Amino acid sequence: MAESNLTTDDVRKLAADIGLSRLSEDELQQLLRATNASRARRAKLRLQDLTPADEPAHVFKFGSGDLK
């Protein structure tokens, strides 16, 4: 799909493609807004300046009492 804003029909097809075929109309609207916002943010990223070190790292640590 193009980088332009999606329509409700576009997001309905997108949702169905990933197995979300039972979303309500309100949920589809939320997905539409979130997808358009995500694409707008991604379009502003200067990808040519990113390196593998820019990838966020997720580190999890158990407390001392968590592993019993």
C-alpha cells in the first residue's frame, strides 16, 4: 500500500490479512488512526542516518525473589 493515508476499506483488508476479521467498526477506526499515525511518524525518520545501534534493546531482569 502507498504511504498516503489509508481508507476504512484499506484498513479492513489489512486487518483481515492478519486475522483480525471480527473487529467492530469502532475498532477499525482506531486501527485506521493508529496506522496512519505510525506511517506519518515513519515517513519523518531519516532512515539513512540510522545504524543497528539505534535499534532499541529490551532488557529484562528478574528480582532476587522471582526465580524460586
